[in-house]
Amino acid sequence: MNLGGTLTEVIPVEDDSQVGQTRRRVLQLAADIGFDATDAGRAALVATELATNVLKHARLGEVHLRLVPCADLQGLEIIAVDRGPGFDAQRCLRDGFSTGGTQGNGLGAISRQAQVFDLYSDERGSVILARLYPRATQSCDLRFGVSQHAQRHETACGDGWHLAVDAQRICVLVVDGLGHGEDAAKAALAGTTAFAEHPFDPPETLIADMHRSMQGTRGGAAAIAQFDARDGNVKFAGIGNIGARLASPTGSRGMASHPGIVGVQFRKVHTFTQTVAGGQLMLLFSDGLQSRWDLQDYPGLVSQHPAVVAAVLHRDFCRGRDDATILVIELEVPHG
């Protein structure tokens, strides 16, 4: 499975009209990917409940939309993001409990309609995730999340990402074209295209391929991480300022990149290998996201769905003056 980078679609939720806008957009996306009337109705209900929840309990926030893969099909990811007062997740999931004077069926209804449901809430706000696939689809959710946003007022994003998955291996790329706008996007596209041709080649080979492909563009920063479940090894190579970390409930450790610009000039690539235990998260992010954050400041977040982790970190640490991408994926090591 090869997954290419696409922007996160963001709908602000500040008044009742945007609840309707969110519902209509979700219905359009559901039709685009072949949901039948019943599945599209499920998606519309979830979108309406999430947007309404933001408006009633946080007064303003956003709904993030993305298409997600499932075997040879696609599903819908809907994430509500706010900076409201937070809530007790377990109490609010019980039908009949409400903090806003309503019937209190919202979160329970969402969790029943979506194949994947998760949330994180504290005093900094809430993130609620729902992923919906066609009803006939077997469980196939890939435990990854990505939040990608162009710089404000830009339609093109200078960041790119790519994820390749087979039965035993995962390979992730995040690339940041220099600057922003169309020229940066062209540089990132040249890099992701070269990477996607042979994503399981050694990282140093992949960066050399990207370097050749990105010559004649602005160039950019790039980081590649490969995980092999058969031995639990992560191989990492990076050029420039793409951040990379491995995180577990007990802490995190960074993976260092080297100076240079892919497509312009850099010294020899060095690949580092680390062995990880199961259940860790691998995070790659461009410099549109601040690097001075610690998942330990968010109790329990590392154990949530990676899409929730990505949304929380983007909400709290996006610089707001550059393209920003964060990709989070869970690493599964089979028990021997």
C-alpha cells in the first residue's frame, strides 16, 4: 500500500451555518468515494454531531477532513478540534449525560456510527476522531495519522509526505521544499515521486534518488524512517530540519538529521538503526511545527490513536507562519 500526501481540509466552526457546511461537505466526499446512501448518512450524522459539539461546548473550533485508505477502498476521517474547557471523556460517552443542557446522545451516537472512534480532552481543549468505512468492509484501519496544512493564504503546500506499507514493513517520508507556495510544492513533489518508486530501498539510496530528482528545484529537507516488524528495527536518515522522534508511555527519543539541502548540496548520508519495542509511536514533522514539545506533558496521549496525537500536536504547536506537516504511526512488533 502506497499513500501519497494530501492537505488536511479544515472547516472553521464558529456559527450554526458552518455545521450545515460541514455536513454538506462530508456528504460530497462520501459520494466521491462511493459510499452508498446509508453509509453517507452515517457520515453526515457524525459530521453534524461533531460540529455541533464544538459549537455548543467550545463556542468555536474546527473540523478536519481527510480521506483514509482501507484495502482497495477509501474511508472518511472527521476530526473535531477545539480549545474549549475539556470534559470527562468517560462520563460524556454515556448516553443521557450532557454538559450543555442537551439530551446527551452526541458522543455515544458518534462512537456507534464510526468504525474508529477516539478522543483526547484536557484543560487545553479536545480532539475527537471518527473514521468511517463502508459497512461491508472488514476491520482494516491503519494506525496512522497525518495533519498537513499550507501556510495561511497559500493554496499550495511546500511540504510532502508519503507512507508505504507491506505485510511486515513501514516506510515513511516527510519532505519540506524550501520556502512555501508553488515552487516549494514542486520541490516536494519531485522528492516524493522519486521516493514512491522504490520506498523500501535503503534510506541512503532513497535520499540519493530524491537528490537527483530535486535538482533544478529549490531543494528541501527530507527524512526517511523504515520499520521492519520482523526484527523491530527502525532505520532513519535525514537531511535538513525535519524532526523525528520515537515515543512510548515512558518517554521519547529523537532521531538526528544532518545539515544540507536535498537537491542542492549535502555530505554523505548516514543511516542510524535503533531497535524498538511494540506499541511505540514514530513521529516525523516539518519545521512548521515547533519542536519544543513533550508528549509526557499530555498524560495518556501516547496511547491514543495516532490521528488524535497528530491533531493535538498541530493544534498546540503549529507556528502559523509556514507549511506544517506531522505524521504519526504506531509501530507493531509481533510477540515472539
